[in-house]
Amino acid sequence: MAMEASDNLAIIILAAGLGKRMQSDKAKVLHEILGKPMILHVVETASELAGGRVVVVVGHQAGEVRRIVSERFRVRFAVQERQLGTAHAVQSALPFLHEDAGHVIVLCGDVPLIRPQTLKRFLEHHQSGGFDVSVLSVKIDRPKGYGRILRDEKGHLEAIVEEADATEDQKKVDIINSGIYCIERGFLQEALKLIQPDNAQGEFYFTDIISIGRSALRSVGAFLGDDFSEVLGVNTLDDLKKLEAMMRKRFGEIS
């Protein structure tokens, strides 16, 4: 049964990167899983939840990504001319958001296993909790390499601590950041103006929105998803094979 789209939601999908580790001249999101570009899996999920209120941020091979997506879905496109970081990509999408969308989910175009039901529960948690910004977190047996989610007793997000900065106790935390966010639109517009490229790469990181929210005494939440595999991203051809096997298993296909 089809899910009823939310009238108060817009979804931004970040799909501008080339993906150098894919060892290919093809834009990362155009690599196929089960016979279709992975971006189509993500747009399908987003459209089921947000209807036509989806903005795809394109960059590398923008014309081809736009053509392939437009053949199947009615969405809006924003062009990130220069890849200056995830916050810069989200900023590129702001002018194309639908006027009546009060909340925005930010997804990555290389996370094809995320389910619409999970995003719906995430949105409901965000709205019912009155959060200004929320992050989708998951539990994993081997959290090494991931940012750890630190929460208080009310479930509010205290911090995201990266592996390199974590104490020994914090490294034992098995709840990690998925990189998927839900943000109240007004706060999103305010926070993007405050993000600075104060890092070694000189990029505008969207993860900074959490510390900005905490500093501004905004309500920051963390929702715990059920299935770690849903938030796995594709960075290499090996990742692509692994996620295709997972999706085949999900659909009950015989490998």
C-alpha cells in the first residue's frame, strides 16, 4: 500500500559528487544497483514520503543525472557548480524548496537502501518531539570509524563525537551518526549562514548544524533506526556489490 505523502515536508538529495574512489568517470549516483542507477532508488523513497517536494542537487554530469531522474520522477533540481562541501550543497537547494514545506530532510544520493517507512518514523519523532534539528542514528556492533552519538536521558542529542576525537569511553558507544538529518526550515536557513569552512579541507560541513543548534540553545534530537544496513553508503565498487547483494536479499531475489 502506497504511503501518503506529507504536505509539510521537503527532501533534499545530495547527488553532485563524482565519487573518485569508484575508479570511474561516471558520477557516483549513476552507478547501477539491480539494473538502475542508485539515485533512482533514493528518489523513489523520497517521493513516496514527500511527493513532488523533492530537490536533487546535481553537479558532476548534471545533465545526465537530470535526464535519468526526470524520465521517472517530477522533482526540482539545483546545480552545485563547485563542490564546496555538504552545507554548500544544501544551500544550493534552498531557493528550490516548496514554499509550504516547514521541515526538510537531507539525504545522500549514494544511500540506496533507506526505506520510506524509516524516514516517516524519523519525521514523526522530529515533529512530535518539537526538535529544531534531528539526526538519524543507528546501532552497530563495530562502530570504529563512525561519529558517535551522545544523548542525554531525554533522548536529546548532546554531541556527535568523531572517532579521532573520542575518549576511550566514548569509543565504546555503539550508536552512530547516519548523516541523515531533519531540520525545521527556519532554523535551517539561519544555521546555513553560520557554517564556516574551518577545517583542513576548507569545506562547508553540514554536520556543523548540530553544534550550531546546541550553541543557540535549540532543541536537538536523535532518532534511533532499526537497521544499520539502511544507512550504508556507496564509496567504492566493492561497496556497490555489497549493497546490491543486500537489496537483492531484501527483494527476495536469487543471486
